[in-house]
Amino acid sequence: MTSTTTGLPDRYRPISQVAPDEQTATGVIRSWRARDRVLNRDVALRVHTPGGPPAREWITRALTAGGLATPALSMVYDAAEGNGGDGPGGAAYVVNEWLEGQTLRDRLAEGGPLPEREARALVRRLAEGVAEAHRVGLAVGGLTPDHVVLRPGGLAGLLSVPAATGTVQGDIEALGALLELALTGRSGSSGPPPVIASPDLAALVRRARSGDPATGLSSAATMVALLTERPRTGPQDQVRPDALSDSGWMRRMRDRRDVADATVQQPAVPGGDRPVRVDRSTLPPVPGTPGQRPGEAGRWPVADDDAEDLDWGSTFADEDDVADGEGTGPSARRRLALVGLPLLALVIVIAFALWFGKNVLSVAGSVDEVPGSTPSAGAPASSSAAAPPPTAAASSPIPVTAASVFDPYGDGEPENTNRVRLSFDGDPSTSWQTLGYRGSAQFGNLKPGVGVLYDLGSAQSVGAVTLVTELPGTTVEVRTGDDPRGDLDSFPVAVSGTLTGTDQLAFPAPVTARYVLVWVTGLVQADGGFTGGLAEVTPLAAG
């Protein structure tokens, strides 16, 4: 039996048209939100009129897309030629996963351009999916703001995969146009190009929309890499305004010090000649009384009664300098270093010896004087250093009154909801397990996780949770909250870990909450795919 509206199998019941008719070289494509009567879930249904040979290339492209598993592209559930329909040639159809969320066009119309960080993340996720399609030889097409859906949890996806036609270069140009549209709220295809505040993103848009092989982007994977790049400056090597590193700054300071040491220029004195320049081995000029003139060596004559006060450098002068009548310079500093550093080291050694004798040896002597006592001198320090971080003490079990599957990112297919009670029935031989996924331990790259929400009946002070699993290696997060209708972020993480069989995950501090969510984030390989499970979950009261 077929639908009289679309010429499709009666399994799919159209609900509402979700996009304008798409005119193609081979016919017209209409997009619907429909209901799959067999699996009881919403799907995205696209109908190509006419069917037959004009639609076969599209059907072939859809079957290729059916092998992809990426959250950025809606999955292809079905693709075939139908019967009947409005046109004389029948109809062909493609059934996609329905993506719940808001289209990019509606988001821009309501809130204006996206912040730079959100725009980067949006286009990067789409580019990741497009790059995966290009890897298997499929040009996606249809990358328009009407088909890009902003999903809950910061995810994004393309609703209609694939379009009737497409090219690799066309996909890259469309990604650049989406980035420009997300940043500015309008496209530069008509009128003056919109201004993008970030220079690197503006350059990326130009490269993506350039058809020149010398300046354009070579692949969607390149766009992913450019959108993922971040400054690599670490805390020890911060970018300086003058583009100098710390070593260059220190080098400049040393250069300036050397220049200052090499040439000392004194200001002119009343009645004197031009400033005197001296070398590093001489003392600075000493001004005399007004009216005196500089001597031959560039020094001011000094009266005999002032000589003792002014020749302070001769105390540390080298013998050659004294013989020549010159003052001290670097040689005096070298002699001071040669004499002073050993003296300083000697003082440090003596001080350490006094401390050691007073503290350590006196403690050892007091131990010898008390018969039968053999305390360890290092015990107090080691015990304080090895003190573990505080954790919430857990004692008695808290009974679970009810539980349900928590699956905010699912596609509507139940995750073994009828077996949830087996995860808290007191029998470790029975368990609840997730569905089987293929391709990746991260739920086939379809969603970030799934969990079970346990109701404690009323707000309780929880200090730990005991978890038993038949699938060691499953990774989980234990979250707590008070509203069972909230999203994942409304349940903050209390503790996380990898299950080994029977594990007690203690909270760093007690948490008062009514609901405990065990959120499974990673699966293990089993039965040709990946799955995870919980055999027994027991919340423990703090105290």
C-alpha cells in the first residue's frame, strides 16, 4: 500500500513540509517531516519527482552516504524508488535521520550573527562531516542555512544528505559561505562583502570561496585544521607587545649595560670644556672647584686634604693600576667575586652544620636516652606529606525507588528501557545494557553518551556510589541533580572513572540531591560491536 500524497510506502506518513521545493536538473525534490509507523519515530523524508532513471544517480549517492557515521551529517535510513505519485514517472525517496533543533537561518533571524567562538565550532563540525564524506568519494551538496540544524548540547548537523547534485569544490565554497553568514548575518554573494572582525577568519572565507587552486583551500580537512588551530604560547613564554622573548629582553638589557659601562659621559660643568669620555678602567671625573680646568688625564685636580676621601677606588685596585696611578675597574670587581664567593659558601656551610647539630643530632640523642623507644625521625614529615586528599565518607546504602533511561541525544529508539530495573534489583547476575553500536566505542560517533537516572525518593546526602558491571572497561560519570526533566548540564559531575567489575566511586565531598545519574561515556567491544552495561548500582549515604 502506498501513500496517495507522495507515492511512497504507507510506512512513512508525511506530517509537514519543512523546506521549499528544490528545483534540480532532473526534477523537483520536496522535503517533509514524516513519521515512521514501523519504528515509531520521526524521520526526514525527501521525495524526487519523477522517479525512474532521472533519480537513480541521487539514489546511488544516498546509498553511499548510508555508510557514513558522523554526527555532522544526518544518517540515511532508506533510499529507493517508489510507485505512483503526482508525476507520470512515479517518485523516488530518501529517508534521513530527523535532527531536532533550530535551523541556522531561523537562529540568525532571531539573534543576529553568532559569536566568533560559536561560528568556529559550528563550521568546524560541519567541515568534519563533509571531510568524512569526501574521503569515501561523496560530494554532499545542500550546505545551506535552511538545512543546517543547531542541535541541543552544542551539536550541529546537516538535515538533507545528500543533495541531488554536488561537487567537492562546491562543498568547500559552501562551508566558506556558511562561516561568513554565521559571523556577519549576511552573505557577500550580492552587494559589498560584509566585514569580518577576525583577520584569520576573513582570510579563511576568502580562501574557501576562491576557485583558484593556488590560493584556495585544497580540502575540507584543511578547513577543519585551520578552524581548530589555537595559539601555542605557554605560560612560560607569553607573547610580548614588542615581539621579544624574555631571552631577547635580557640580551638587550645586557647590551645597554655594556654600552653604559664602556662610555660614561658626564654633563658639562660651569666654566669647563666639552664633556669628558673615559674608558671602562678609569674612575668617573671628579668635579673640582669652579674655575678649575681638567687635567691631562681627564681628571679634575684634587686638593691634598680631599685626596683621602676621593681615592676610594684605590683600595681594591690592581697593582698595575696603582702603579699607573689609575682607579679601580673590572679587576676590582673580579677580585671581590673571587674573595667574596668562597667566604659566602663557607658561611652557608657553617650555618648548615650548626642547624644540623642542633636539630637532628639533638633528636637522635634524646632517642638514645629513652630506653625502649625507637621512633622514626622522618615519620612526622612523611605522614603529613602522604596525607590523601579528603573524600566524602560513605556508609549505608540508599534505596532506589525508581529509575529510567536518560537519553537526551538519542534518535527515539529505546535503549533497553524495559531492563533498567535489573540495574538495582540486588542481583549482580542481571543487568541493563546499552544498544549495540558500530564503528566507535563513543556510541558510533552518534551521540556523547546515555545513562540511567536513579530516583532516591527525596533529597539525600550522597557520599559514593557502588557500581557493578559485566563489561569491564565501560567509562562512566556519576552526576547528581534535583530536576529529572533537566538537560545533561543540569546534572553536575560528582565523580568519574573506568569500571573494572565492582567499583566504589567516592565523591570528593558529600552532595545532597534526589537524583543520581550514571552517565555512560565509553563502551567496550562485545558481540561484533560496542556496548556498555550496569549490573548493580547502589548509592551510599555520606557519613
